[in-house]
Amino acid sequence: MQPNLQQNSKPAVESNRGFQVWWQMTRPHTLTAAFVPVLLGTALALKSGKIHFGLFIAMLIASLLIQAATNMFNEYFDYKRGLDNEHSVGIGGTIVRDGIKPKTVMTLAFSFYGIALLLGIYICTNSSWWLALIGLICMAVGYFYTGGPVPIAYTPFGELFAGFFMGMLIILISFFIQTGTVDSTSILVSIPSMVLVGEILLANNIRDLDNDKENGRKTLAILLGKKKAINLLAGMFIFSYLWVLGLIIGGVVPAWVAIVILSAPKAIKATKGFIENSLPIQMAPAMKATAQTNTIFGFLLAIGIFVGHFFA
């Protein structure tokens, strides 16, 4: 069945070749899940002194490459398991729609891992070699998220793994390479980031709930059902804003970070989009709004921390 799908996609290949196809394969709306935590961790490190911009850039690029590679592994394994076809909703399905060879996708993904590994060596030589072990674990999670005999994405723990490794851990590593330590403030500030990154995966699983159920997945959205999954999504949004409010009241972060409230309209749009629509293609804007909430929330939080540092 898979060879036929690839055969049928050939006409699309002729009309869709170019940078756009390759860019879409990285699933750009998810890349902020890597970029924002690096920015946040670095912003938090300001209070400890000067920022090493070489380490910041290396960490940023390495995180983006690992995220993009993880998306490509997802692309490859979804194809191998027959989950993607030329009518799939979303920007996944590059192999079946645009005719890129599966081997090419995997080669590119591992190339990205290779570059990230080299950047990791640079980071370790300027900080700690313990980070090498942590980095390898992060790469393994990226691969086994959709690869291996029991992919993480097929279990109810996808959101937890994504949130912890792509949200909290990246913030803590970014903070550590600048300061040589991890403190309570960096941990507390990383929690809403962990929650919002996890929400990107939850939103994806709500959209794909019916298709995932047909293909034997046991995602959190499937176990909860659509209505409870949407309630959880909304609750996670509310928790993130209340958590920041608590940090302000507790004096952990400056009052400037209250500007994160400007991202709330996106969170509301995402929640309403899932409540009011039932078809995957109709829920796609809600999924996009969820990712945008993470981006805007994270940027505003980082800006609030930067401003608070300079006006302290």
C-alpha cells in the first residue's frame, strides 16, 4: 500500500519542489518549542553576570536542529506505519504528498543530529561534560518519540516527555551553561514553559484523535476523550498564567512579566477552536493558535525578565 501512495504523489512532486517542501518538513510551527526555552534560560542567567553569546547561539542552533530532526523522524515513522497519505491533514506527510524519499528524510534527520552533536561538544568544552550525557538522552527521546517498538507518541506520556525535555530541560541547560549552576528560580520559571510545550502535543493529539484511535495509539487525548482533553488544554493554559502570577506575588520574578497576559487571546482562540469544531481540518487553526500561545507567552516572559533585570 505504501509504494502506491508514493507513486500517486509523483505529480505533486513536480509542482511542489523547492525550499518550501523542505521547510515544511521541519514543521516550523513546532520549532518555537526549542527556541523560546533557550531564550528564557539565557534571560534568567542575566542576573549572574555577562552572557556568553557563543554558547547561546550554539545552544539555540543545537536545540532547533534536534527539534527539526525529531519532526523528520515523526515524518518517516508515520509513513512506515501507514499513518500518512496524500490526504493527511496538516503539514506532515511530505513523503507521500511531495515524493521525498524516506531514506532522504532519515539521512537529513541524522545529519541534523550530527551537527547538533558537534555543537554539543563545543558547549561541553565551555561548561560541563555531564551535559553530553543529558544531550544524548534528549536525542534518544527525540528518536524514540515515534521510533522503536513502542513509540512514546503512542502512549499517554507524549505530552510529559515533550514538555520536560523540550520545555523545562532546555531552559535549565541554557541557564546552566551561562552560570554553571541551576537555581530554584530557573526551575520555577521553567514550569509554565514545560506545560505550554506539552500543550502543543496535546493539541496535535486532539486534532488527530479519531485517526490515532483507528491506528492503535493510546494518547492522552484518546484516553480522556475529546471533551475532557479540551478541558485539560484549557486548564493547562489557566495554570500557566496563574503560575506566573504566583511567581510575581512571591517576588520570584519582576512584575514586568505580567505582560504574558497579552498572549491570552491566542489561548482563548485555541480553546474555542477545539470546542466549536469537530473535523481535523477545522481544528488545524486551533492547533496553530496553541503553538503561537507558547511562542508569544515565552517571548513576553523573557522580555519581562530582561526588562526587570535592567530596571531593577
